[in-house]
Amino acid sequence: MKTLNNIDSKMIEVKGHEVHYYTAGQGEPLVVVHGGLGDAGTWLKNVERLATRYTVYVPDLPGFGYSQMLESEHNIGVLTEFINDFTETLGLKRFNLMGHSIGGGVALNYALRYGGKVKKLVLVDSLCLGREIALWVRAISLAAGTIGAGVIGIFKAVRWVVETLMLPFNFNAPLTQANIDLGRSIATLKEQTLILANKLSGLMMPTLVVWGARDEIVPVKQAYAAAEAIPDCRLKVFENCGHDVHRKQIGEFSQVLVGFLG
């Protein structure tokens, strides 16, 4: 099925699970891992730009978008193996890899574990590079870990009321079981708990770190520290952007990416 501007929307079976992904373009493969508060659809405008140079693949992670949930708990280790299974199912032997936010943590973990398969790595406002993270993220992680499914039920109930009474605003439940699992696995009320910063020297592929100077979730100082620790690293900071730099500066972001990937 086609979506906007010749981007294909496809389903594929990965290790017995139905997985949805978007793909478009020709050229070297580029796999994109979305963040934890969105799905593959948040990258569609970027795909439109990047498809002129690359064959882009953006899967809905398990439990997000149109992809089936896994039986196991969703965490960065599990999602790292999912990316490996997904790319192997597509027949991708070596590819460029990009991840945003918690998807950056997945991409980073993948590059550390399967470095020979990653030609170039791009981390966009990535988690797992330091202990600091926004208080509201830590609070949600704690609440999710404490009351779990009850939180989902509350959001679903509110959405039902809004839709049934046709109230004049939209309400989208921000939490799913996959969100809850991921939040619980990466942070406590105090800090991020999955830190890969001490392993950055093991990244042997060229790496691009992209950040918003006004990132309200993970501070930009983590980007500067990562750029110092990664052997072959390029850093781009967008001064007037927050956590979703790829969506706020689509044109310039694409130019930076093309300049790095070639």
C-alpha cells in the first residue's frame, strides 16, 4: 500500500510477529529507529526527503503503530535483537543506522553488539548517553512501573469519553504497554539506568551525533561528551531546537545527514 509521495507501507513477518514498516527510495539502505513517544509515522516527512538518496526502512517497533507486541517485556536489549531480526528478514547485510531518543539507545546498542553490520551510525537526541533525563520522564517511568496497565486503562477511558461525547478536542493515549515496559527499563525517579557512555570507545564506524541545544528531555552536554568519547564522530547541534530536531528542521537535518552519509 502506498502512502504519501510513493512511500510504501508494508507488513512483514519477523520471527512469527507481524511488523509494519515504511520504505521508499533507491540507493544504500538506511534503517531508522523511532523514539518511544511516537511510531514510524513520525518520520514520514524525513523519509520523503531522504528517499532521493537512500533506500529508507522505518519499522514500527513491536507494540508501536501497527506492529504486533512481543510476548516478552519490551526493553532496549529485546528491541536490539528485533532490529537484527528485522534487517535479516529484509536481507540487509550492511546498512546505515539512525535512531532517535530511545530509538537512539537501541541503535547505539545495536552498533556496539553488531558493529560489522553498521556502515555509519546516526544518534539523534539519544538516550543512554548519560544519567540525566527530564523529571517528567522519570516520573512517568515510575508511575508506569507502579500501576502499569491501570494507567493505560485510564487513558483509554478518557479517550472514549472524548469521542463518545464528541468533545471539541482530540485525545491520543500517550502510553501503551510497550511505552510502559521501555520507560521502566531505562529510568527510575532518580536517573537513567541504562548507560552506554562507557562503551562509546568501542564504536568503530563513523558516527554522527545530532542534538537540539534546547532539548528538554536529555541535556545537550551529553552530546558533547559522546562526541569526545566516540573515536570517529561528527557533532551537529541545532541551537533553536528541542528533542525533535529531525521534525523541526527537516530540510537542514536532511542536508546534514546527506553530508555525513554521502
